[in-house]
Amino acid sequence: MAPIKSDLPQGTLDLLMLQVIALGPVHGYAIAQRLEQVSRGVVQVPEGSLYPALHRLENRGLLAADWKETETGREAKFYRLTRKGLKQLETETADWQRLIDAIGLILGMADGGAQ
């Protein structure tokens, strides 16, 4: 069965990208590949969304970047989190976790009501 593509809620792409970049310096194409792979094809980020988001995060001081050679020998911009980016990732992750927990409680009402 093919995965169902979903539109990400506003702001979610930035969070997911910060999480991937937190694992270590990575170039844009590899970020998109990692998101698609880990999400089993559900999260697919087109270049028209990926690169503007990377530039926005860099302009906000959440990412820093250096030009390096990729594994295929091409020059690419490799992104890494700044301290500000790490703090933003921690804050947004905690916010999302609270929302996920709350939605789980609401969806669980049919399974026996609120606790």
C-alpha cells in the first residue's frame, strides 16, 4: 500500500528540518531525503519549499552553513544548528509534544472517556 501524502501544518516543516540538521551537518537534498525516508514517504518536501525554508532558518540565526563537497563530489551548502537553533528545536519539540498528548487525550475519549 502506497503511503498517503499529507500537507504539513504551518511551521511543522521548520521543526522537522531542525531535527534532521541536529543530527549533524547536512546539505539540503539530504534533508529532504531523510525526511521522506524516516516518514516512510509521507513527508515529501519539494525543492520549492525546502530551500526557501532553509534560507529563512538561516536568516533567523537558527542555522549556519558552509560550502563543502558532497559524497558525490559536488559543492553544496551544509547546514548546522546554531545555539539559537538548538534552543528553538527544544522549545518547538516540547510544544508539539504537549499538543500531541492533548490530541491523544481527546481522541481517546471514545475509548472510555477522559481520565
